[in-house]
Amino acid sequence: MGNMDYNFLFDPSILADLDYSSWKSSFRPGVSPHTPGHGLKVRPLCATDYDKGFLGVLAQLTKVGTVTREQFMARFNAMKDDKSYYVCVIEDLNKREVIGAATLVIEQKFIHSCGMRARVEDVVVNDTYRGKQLGKILTVVLIMLSKHLGCYKISLECSDQKLPFYQQVGFKQDGTNYMVQRWET
Amino acid sequence: MGNMDYNFLFDPSILADLDYSSWKSSFRPGVSPHTPGHGLKVRPLCATDYDKGFLGVLAQLTKVGTVTREQFMARFNAMKDDKSYYVCVIEDLNKREVIGAATLVIEQKFIHSCGMRARVEDVVVNDTYRGKQLGKILTVVLIMLSKHLGCYKISLECSDQKLPFYQQVGFKQDGTNYMVQRWET
């Protein structure tokens, strides 16, 4: 089946056309976002990923809760219409299973000449696939995607433990603090 | 002129209906988001705010750059269509001038049962109007708006200097770090 047969969240040619040559030395020989490993492929989220374990991978990151197929499709379609959500996944093609995911969200601004900023959200790799640079691959995809889209900055929030991981792909702490309040029980 | 005559970014009745009774003790007597001060009014951003100094207020916060009326309207309309942007302003009705602004941005998620999170962005008060609890009023408006919209959390990024300000309205640091990379020259 060609790409035409799939309901992608965003145009897969955007990912296919990204140039990662400047990142070559930061990956193991032969590895890049275009060649993430044997039988693995980086692509936009698809509607069919509901049946390929997408929510199960997210559940390794945080609370997902009950999400029916109808709820998933409603959110998928809302994100697709919005055009600000770039959910990227890694599929193990042999298992037909989503084994990693990461989201780039674009925020429109009036500041910075009506600019756009990007955020890295919900990066996760199935724990049986750790140690293969897949988290790094997903993060580099989002960085290059945000540059391609013309954002003036990209940011993220992470635990102390993840600081070195994000530092190695160019993120810095700049003295800005993250603060939150939650209402969910 | 009634509300019908204005092109609001979002329905002003949403703000008008918010209940701030639980915040009463945190404002000076008589002050609340519904009564922010003599001649002042909290409302959604309007298309006409391009001529009321909205961008000038933002310029007290960060780089705005050149924004033509056409660029402003294109971004205003894109945000209005998107329905995820709640830019609130305070107008000095006597001067017909925007003297404060703050934005709530909603992000749709698959996690948390296809939940939504909210972010506080670009909070600023004209420096000649400081010391009137207007920044606090804008922040409380965004907090109550995010609860009204059903978000499971609200977050923000701020400097060390602003930590006490946001702590007093319920924000906490939770050990999460903020990281960024910028491309703008």
C-alpha cells in the first residue's frame, strides 16, 4: 500500500524531505531519522495507530485512561483540522506496532513579528526498544521539523534525569522556571 | 455599542460568566476581574485593538518587531478559527487603550483520556499601570478560564523574579526543568 491509502495526521512528505546531514555524527553509523533501524520507520501518526498500540506506548509515559476508538478519532480529526499538531511515531513494520512517539505542537504568536514557537511534548519509546537512539531520533525529527516550519524557538519540559539527553541535541536551560497547577484527581 | 458590534477573538460571555468568589480575599476590597479598577475592563482581544496599543503593550514584554495591520488581522483570524487561543486584555476605557494582556493557549492531548492542558503566555501590564493588581487579575482570569474549559492542568514559564507572583495564585514548581533552543538572530 502506498501513502495514499493511509489517513495521516499530517503530510508524510514533510518528514521525508527533512535534511539530517548536520546530525550525522550524532548518530551511530548508518542510523538517522530516515533509517532508524532494521524494520523501523518514522512517520506521522495514522488513524490506524489506534490498533497498533499507540496509546499503549503513551501509557509508558503517563496516565492515558480509557480512550475509545470514537474518542481517539475525534481527537485525531480535531488535531488534523487544527494543523498545529505534529505527532510522529516509530513503527516496527514487522510487528505492525507503534514503538515510539513524540509530538511537536506549534503555537502562533503576535510577538516576534507574528512568529511561531514550537514545543516538544510526550516523547516516549517502548521500554523493550530502549538503547537504540530512538528517543534521540524522534527528538531530532521534531527539532528539524520546527526549523522547517519557521519557528523562532523550540522548548520542552523535562525531569533532572533527562537534562543530559536533551542537552546533547542542543537544548539549554536559560534560567526560566516551569510552574504548574493541576486539577485532575 | 453592544458586544455584537465588536469582532472578539472569543465569546466575551465566557469571561463574563466566570465566578471569582473563591478569589475574593486575594484582591483588594472591591477589586476583582469583573471590577478591575476605575474605567478598566477585562475582555477578549478585539480586531480593533491593533489601533488601541495592543502591540505596544506586548513590546514591553519582548520583541514584537514590525507587524502590519494585514499581518495582525491574518494572525487574529487564524487564532479565532483555531479556537485554542484566549488572548485577554485590559482596556482603559477612558483612553481607549489596551494597558494589559495575557494569553491562555489550549493544547489537545491523547493522554489523560484525550484531555486538554492550558498554558499561560505573554502576560504584561503597561508599566504606568503597575501596582494595581492587574497582572494578578489577568492571571486569575486565565486560571479560571482553563478550569472552565476543562483542562487537567495549567502551566507557565517564568523568571526567578516572578516566582513569588505566580506562587500566590497557586502555581508550584514540581522539579520539572524548562529547556529551549532558539534560531532567531
